[in-house]
Amino acid sequence: EVQLLESGGGMVQPGGSLRLSCAASGFTFSAFAMNWVRQAPGKGLEWVAGITGSGGSSYYADSVKGRFTISRDSSKNTVHLQMNSLRAGDTARYYCAKDRTQQWLYYFDSWGQGTLVTVSS
Amino acid sequence: EIVMTQSPATLSVSPGETATLSCRANQRVKNHLAWYQQKPGQAPRLLIYGASTRATGIPARFSGSGSGTEFTLTISSLQSEDFAIYYCQQYDNWPPLTFGGGTKVEI
């Protein structure tokens, strides 16, 4: 059974940083791209970033490009999202989502329960 | 960026009825379209990919159709557990992967 467990959320002041982690199990980690998708309170879903199975390529939404960095550690079956220069508009629940393929970003066949990030002074 | 538009925003139906949800792309996305269901307090769940292929474990009352720019999710014989928010997502042209704004199916 695929399991994705996010951690690292919390409250941070504008301009601050957070590092989210997603521990994956139940599948061959390196065989699948991984993504972060966020959902602001009461709003819809927004794709944030994705990384290929090899970790060789990463992609970002324009709204976070230059501020967020996605990475993966195959030795620990973990994907990370380093979030810098946080803004109030980044307040959301952040979901880790497993992609359907290794080398491309397609759709998300498994999701974690999410971790809440609140950016407020 | 491909913009996905879902309609209606809210759909009021009764148990046992059929719900028809629409999703439109502002550019052709072939059949690279997925549907998700999200219940309150839960993560989204994949329902449909490739516009019409049900994901593992999804009941047959959920069906998807369409290609190009117009897509439909049909839920037949609605059951109480089907009342939720449904999102479409394109994966033809990225980044970014983009979602529609969602359709809330309510009683």
C-alpha cells in the first residue's frame, strides 16, 4: 500500500522559511515522479512543484519559482520542499502527491494527508 | 498556461439521480485529463485518468468522456458518499499542471 506522510508545516512570519518533507513507502520510490500540490483555506487545488524519478529535472509554478526548491533523497525515500521568502499567499495545506510516471509529470495517483503552512505576522 | 474551467460551480442533486459535471480547457489537451474527488477534511482521490479510464477501485457509476477541450464526468445513481468536490486537471502541456476550480456536488 502506498503511503505518503508529510511533515514540517507550521506557522512562520512573512519572509521566513520552512522545509516540508514527505516520507514515501509502499512503492519503488525512484520509479515515480513526485509533486507538491497546495490548497489555500476554502480554495481549490494548485500544483506547486514536481520532480522526476531520477531527481534530474524539477519544475515549478510561476508563483513559487525562485523561492521554492523541490528535491528528493532516494536513500530515505523522501521528497522535500524548501520554501523561502514566504508570503501570506503561500498559506495553504501542502499535499505530497505521487505521479503516475517516472520521467514526466502527469497526474497524481496517491496523495498524503497534507501539512498546513500558515504565513502570518 | 492552460486554463481549466469547470461548470457549474455547485450542482444540487438528489441521491439516485445522475450528476453531469463539465470541464473545459482553453487549449486542446488531447485526452490528457484527470478527475479527482475531494471530501471535507480529506486529501483528493484520483477517479479518472486519460479522460475516461477509471482508477483502481473506482466504482463503475463514475464515468468520464471527452477529448480536446471539452470533458464530462458523469456520476450515475448518486450515493450519499459521492457528495464532494470534484476537480479536473490537465497534464498535456506543462509546467504548470493545472486544475479547474472545482464543482461541488451537494444535496
